[in-house]
Amino acid sequence: MNRDQEWGEAKQRLPFGMLVQGTVLKVFPFGMFVHVSEFSSVKFVIDAVSYRPNGMVIDPAQWPAIGSSIEGVVVDHVEHNREIKLSVG
């Protein structure tokens, strides 16, 4: 499957509100990138204000470490950079 096909498949199979499970790939002050093995060429992002595991925004020092499993809900499909935004909490 090429990247265009994978992006289309990801949008179709992961609609808004869908729970997604992945692994934390990189952590930055603005958020984190998540790897979802089923869609390896699609970027999954949880931004800082969307990571609220207990209903509150928490300090990035308390975010999951790289390699940790994480679940998030799909809240957006960003066409211009083929990114799926997730929210936790």
C-alpha cells in the first residue's frame, strides 16, 4: 500500500471519536508523536493541551516515556501534513 492509500485507509478506518492504541515515539514540549503500527506512514500527534489523563493538563515531565503504550481518541484529520490528532482524557 502506498502513502496515499494508507492515508485514505487511516481516515476511513479511524473516524473522529475512535479509540486508537499506539506507542509513544517522540516527546516534545508541544506534545508527542505516537506510532500506530497499522498505519506506519501516518503521523499521530497528541498536543500538550490534548493530553489530560485525569481531566487536567499536566506538566510534560509527567508525560509517558518514549516506548510507553498510550490510547487516545481521534479528534482531527489534518490533510496538509497527513496527521491524525489524538486526545487523551
